[in-house]
Amino acid sequence: MADSPEYEKKIALILKSEIKRAGLTYATLTDKLNEMGFAEKEANVRNKIGRGKFSAAFMTQCLDALGVRDLRL
């Protein structure tokens, strides 16, 4: 499968926007993910989101941790 950097960038920007909209930091998001039972480190969360290379499951976990119930694309 070919790389899709333009889509990776778009999805990373969407997740970054939701983090800002929630008024949280990567550290706070990581804490919330850990509270939910997902063993993450802040550096790993920051890198995944920065690269835009993460699974739909990771994005859903982040959105759930952020309290996002509606997502507009």
C-alpha cells in the first residue's frame, strides 16, 4: 500500500485541534489514556500524533479521553 502523507497530516491536524479545543496538553492526554488502562508515554503520544502515523483505535482512544462525542471533518 502506498504512503498517504497528505491524509496522515490531515488526521494529525484533526487530533491536534481536538486536543487544543479540550484545552489539554500531551501530558494531560497521556495521563487520561493511562487512567483508561492504555500504557502510553508522553513522548510516544507526541511522536505518534506528530508523525500522523497511528491507528484508528489510537485516535478513538484519544478522542474518548478528550471527551469528544462529535467530530466534524
